[in-house]
Amino acid sequence: MKTPSASSQFGAHGTTRKRNTTKKNAKAITAEEFDALADSGADMTPYVDWSKARRPGREVQRVNVDFPVDLLRAIDREARRIGVTRQAFIKLRLSDTLVNS
């Protein structure tokens, strides 16, 4: 029986890892109070639980991709030339290709 890869273990089946849901030192205030403090330019740090902060549209899904050895060597060579990691190079090229298409 084939075991699921790390990349498909959670994402493919709609299952997510449980995150720590404890509130860390964030003070409880109402939404109106929070808005008023933000509008006044006050320091919001005591009222924000940064452990739960998310960047919408920037969630990460791990994938595995098989490359021919020659292509992988070319990727590594170009990544070294521009001074980035293999992963960063692949992300850059895919992003550029999608934006320009």
C-alpha cells in the first residue's frame, strides 16, 4: 500500500493541522474600542494575538514536483547565478510566467 506523501497528507483531503488556539497576553476589548484606538494611532500590540495572524491569499500548500536531472541542473545553475535558493528561483519563474501570460 502506498503511503501518502507529506504534501498530500493534509491538503488533498481537506484536513488541516490543529493550531494552538490559546490566547497569549492579548487584552480583550470591543471592536469599537479597537477601531477607536487604531484610528487614534495608538499602539495596538497589547490587543493583538500575533500567533493567529494570517496574510489572506498567501496560505502555503506544499507540493512535490519531479524534474528531469538536466532541467534541475539548469535551475540550480541559474539560481546560483542570481543568488537565490532553488525554491525561490522556481517560485520567481512561475510567478513571472503567470503574470506575463
